[in-house]
Amino acid sequence: MHALLTISGWLLLLQGLGGLVNALFGWWRWAHDLLVVNLPILDGYEVFAAIVIGVLGFVLLAAADVTRKTEGSG
């Protein structure tokens, strides 16, 4: 469970940061199709979606840390 939460957390964190940088500065045009925030349903809300995705990544990483600590002590 720890590995799944860690991988998912890092993936969401990178998607959030990449989407935020791309939406604000447009530096990574080559990665436009790889970012989740560029879905057609999120047109106009890319910055907000990137922030939410990044925060969810932090939450999953924190949950992975908690599961690692509880699995180690139990």
C-alpha cells in the first residue's frame, strides 16, 4: 500500500507542478498532451486544477508516510 500511495503521490505532484508551470508560463509546449490539466473539460481552469492536483499529491505522500510508520510499528 505504501508503494502505491508513494507512486501516485509523486505522479500527481509532478502533474500539478508541470500543469501549473505550463499554464502560467507556457514553457513546456511539448508536454501539453501529457498533462492532465489540459483536458478539454478544464478549459479556463487549468491553474486551479493544477493546484488541486498538486495538493492531492502532497496528501497522498503524507498518507504514504503514515502507512509506512504504522506498518513498521505494528
